[in-house]
Amino acid sequence: MVHDAAIRVLQEGGVRCDDERAAKMFEAVGCTLENDRQLVKIPEKAVMAALKTCPSSFTLHGRDDPTKDCSIGTGEVHFCTVTGRYIDDIRTGERRKVTRQDAIDGTLMADALENVHGLYKPVMWLFDEEMICNSQILTAEWMKHTNKPGTWVYNTGAEHEVADLIKMWQIAAGGEEEMRAKPHMLGHVVVNPPRVIDVHYTDWLIGFCDSGTPLSIESALMGGATGPATRAGMLVQCMVEIYALVVQAQSYKPGHPLAFCSFNPAMDMRTGLWACGTPEYGINGGGIAAMAKYHNIPVVGFGMSDACEFDQQSAFEKALKNYNYALAGLSWVIDLGGTAGFNLVSWPEMVLENEMVEYIGEYLKGIVVDEERLSVDTILKVGPLPGSYMKEKHTRNWFRKEFYIPELSNKEFFESWERGHVELQEKAKAKALDILDNHQSPVAPEIQQELDDYLAHCLKRDLG
Amino acid sequence: MAITIDEAYFDALADSVIDGEDEDCVRLVNDGLEAGVDPLEAVEKGLAKGINQVGVDFGAGVIFLPELAMAADTMKMGAAILDEKIRESGSKRMSHGTIVIGTIKGDIHDIGKSVVAAVLQANGYNVVDIGIDVDIDTFIQALKDNNADVLGMSTLLTLPLMTMGEVIEKLKEVGMRDKIKVIVGGCPVTQEFADEIGADAVGFDAQDAVVKLDGLMGVNRQVAVARG
């Protein structure tokens, strides 16, 4: 029903397109252009043909080490950092706007944490740098301090942003062809809801496709504002907009890898802000995942919480949503280390959420059943009482694999804890400080130099 | 059948705004004019009373943005008819001030700006929303055309921030800066940035915009009671 409803909207209402390049892409695959070529009616045949040419999976590569590869669409779940405008400063306790140093710190933090599989931009902007070239400076620092794969959404709209960032990703990959062979970034392309193909995102779509960067296709509607106020209606419009972008992308470059992406909050009806921590947001992600599964297309999404600090609300919103996303089959979830809807980041929080992700991973393992794990011989040997499994070889061999032993979460006896303990936040802070003091960038010095040189070129060009 | 202009009439007019019933509002306004209602009185005792109640109810969390926005639109439709009559009579209706508001050139984000517009209107400001992707000259012209007191500029993106400063510079150039208060808002806008470009205030959210604008315009609000 959702698919049929979305197709009806595409066929009867279509999408608006204010860009001749995009109009030609749609026209080439049998879409009808009306209203001075600004309204595109998309037939089901074009949607289904486009979906058929999309690969069912792709890989975002680690740049130095295949163990950092993230397989998208094969059943694996990868977690990625989120971004923010403010930071809880780990050293001063102050809440302040983010800077270039925070971009470096956030990248190193994500690089060091083993359950952080990828990065979104480590901070939203660099408030201590010029806005012109802000994305270029941010990207250079990001690429200089990790080799893990990443995810990119349009930032400032500056004139050279698309070409510069792609060039920097290519430098980080070791060259243009190296990146084409082993893409390490996921490029987000977004509709302007309701139902407008955005000119700037067409720039990005072309840049991503030309450079071999897989696409993340998202609607980004806001229920009750730029989308309907029902959960089913939100999903229908999401699919309208996702299908339109899939048709556009596959027309431009048939067979180009892409994933459906979930980032579709409802509007908070008091403030007008997007509400990302809500059940309907998470459920929408599950809905898009179901549609992706129906078409055998990978799916990714943004997690997020609305809490304005890292508290019980952020914890339960994130844990519930991320677990739901993992079960729904999202391959790449952008969430770690941030809250308040792209507003606040914290490195101790990233440390804690690194552990949360490990919990989720353990849940996903479920119960593996085989002869050895069924343990029948050991059960027969030990019981009935008196008898204990504690000194059995079977126990020694298996407990580390079968039982989860957290690094930071409390497992102490209540009364011992009462007598004296280190708060969870303090443990996380200590670990984060240790990383900041000791973790070194894994990026080769010659690549760092090349990135610096290219950044210098951008700065000279734009700032003189 | 001609209607009677009495308290029940004004209450019905106020209710049409509160309920966001455009057609009822327009019909009541037209019927009222036909029956000889003083247009200024129709605004003050009917439309303004309704929208003020909406503002109070919204502030108290009794109603939500869609209801607020619909009420603001209804108010506008009724006021457009009445304003024409008021102008013809040479009078002027009271408001806390006229604000021209828009999303700056290079940005097509509409929602945040529209929320602020609705909330300001519900709080007694005359709001002229000139939309998205608005260039410098269009802002200036709209301020002149509407004899505005306040300029409101919004953006969700970083690069259009620069244009906000250019609009303020243009205001100075054309000799309007002294009579126009400037309030800015949007995700990347900080107090430091507002100070840097010479804006008078930042609205960090819609309610904050009301508080800041009240401060700039010298508005003292009575404590009002929300509907239960």
C-alpha cells in the first residue's frame, strides 16, 4: 500500500525541479516534464527500472586497513558519530561553541574507539575560522586524523565546496582512482520537502556519482510541517522523495550504489523544532528499512536524541532507537557522541555510547546453538548440587565469548559501590582524556601534507 | 437577515480566529460591515481578542503550532478586509508594531521563520512574511511599502549569514537604520554574530523573539490567563 500510494503521488503530482540538468536526467528515463519543464511526473516503470539497477550492497572502506571496512546492505550494523555546534569541554567543564581543535579531538576520539565504525563531520562548523572555506578546513582536519570511513551532508553551500571536499577525500584515499575503487565516504543527497529536487543537492549528486562516492538518499521531511502529520503519510512522502532521487541518480549513473536513508522527524508542535528522539521518528526509520528490504536496497539513518544534555532522556532515546534500528536492518547509524539535534557533542559521551553500541552488538548475537554451546556433557558432569561450573574448563573456554564484560558500566556490589566508587561519567571522562593525550593519528604524514597543501590552495583562492 | 452587533457578535468573531475558521471569520466580518460595525472595534473586540487568547493558550501549552498558525492566517484574512475600511476612515488599528520577516537570500528554509511569524502575530504584532530566498532590495522595499518598524531575518545555513550584515548596511545607506529595529534568528546565529553585524537582537526561538521584540518596542504585557 505504501509503495502504491507513493507511486500514485509521483505519477499524479510529481516533483518540482528547478534545474535543467535534473530535468534532463528525469526526461532521459521516460518521465514527463510539465509546467515549463519544472514539474516532473514519474511513472512506476521508471521507479522500478531505477531500483533494479541499484546494487544490493556496497562497502565503505577503511583507508589503511580492511578491518575498518563497513559493509552496507549485507546485514552488518555500523555506528557512526554525529555532529554538533556546541561542546561540553572535557578539560574546563564549560559548554561552548566548537572550534578547529574540537574537530581534531573529535576525529581522534572516534578513531580510537573500536565500536565507532565511521564518522560524520566531527563538529558542525568551526566557529574560530572564517565561514568561507569552513568546510574545507574541517574536512582537512578530519581526513588528517582518521582512516575510518565517513558520511557527508552538504554544509555551507560555498562555491567550491563540492569540488574541494571530493578532492580532499581523494587525497585521503591516495588518489582519484583509488577512491573510485575503494570509496570511503557516503554522500547524502536530500530532497527539499515537500517534493522539490534541490539545485545544490544536484551539484552534490553529480559530484558524488562522478567520483564513485556511494549515495545516501533521504527525504528529510518534518511531519506536520514539510510532511503529513500521520506516520503512514510521512512514510508515503518519504518514499515519493526517495524514489524520485533514486530515479535521478540512476538516470545519471546507472548502477551507482546507493542506500535509502532515514532522517524524518515530526515537528515538535510546541517549538516547531524537529523532534528526533521520538518514537515516531524511530518508527519511520523502521518503515524506510522495511521499504528498502522490499526492494533489496541498503538502508542507513540518523539516530539522535532531543535531550539538551547527556542525561536519562538522551540515554533512553538513543538506546531504544539504535536497538530498533539495528533490528530493522539499518547498516549505518549516525548517532554517537551528540545530542540535542546536531547541537551538542561530548567526548566522554562518545566513550559511553561506544559501550552502548557494544551492548547492542551483544543483543544482536542472540543465542548461538551448537553441540559445544549446548553444554550437555558439562551439565551432566556438574549437577545436581553440590557442584559448580566455576572451575570447569568449559566455563573458562566460553565465558569471554558468551558473556558481555563491559569496560565502564557498573557491575559492583551495591554496598561496595556505596562505600566508594567512581561515577560512570568520570570513568568515561578519564578514558576520553587518555585518548586525547595519547592517541596518534594513523594517517600517513605524506597524506597529511598533501591535505595541508590543498587546504592552503583553497584558502589562498578564497581568502587571498 | 442582518446581524446584530453586540458582545455575542464580537465573541463569535474572536472564536472564529481561535478556531482558525477562515470562512466563518470572513463571513462574520462581511456581515458585520453590512450591519454597520465599526471596523476598528471589530478588530479590537473580535480579531485581536481572539488572537491574543491564542497567544496566551500557546504560551501555556494548551494549543500547538498548527492551531496557532491557522489562527494567525484567519486573523490576517479578517484583518485584510477590515484594514481597508479602517484606512478609508482615516484611522489606524493598534498593534505592537509592524515586522517584515523573511529567510535570507541563498536559503529556502521556511518553517522556523513561519513559526516565528505566527507566534509574533499571535502576540499582537502586525507581521508581513515575505517568504524565503529574499534578496537585499526586496527586504528594503518591503520595509518601505509596509511602513515597518522591525526587520526580521532568518537562516539555517552559514553562508547567507553574511548577507544579513549586508542588509543592515543597506539600511544605513538608504537612511532607514535609525527607524528600523533589526532582529535575526536561525540555527547558526549567535549573539556575537548579531553584535558583529549590528543587529538589535537575536530570537533564539519563537517565544524568545517575542520577548526580545517586546523589549525593543517597549511592550509591557499584562498577565493573561489560558483557557483550561
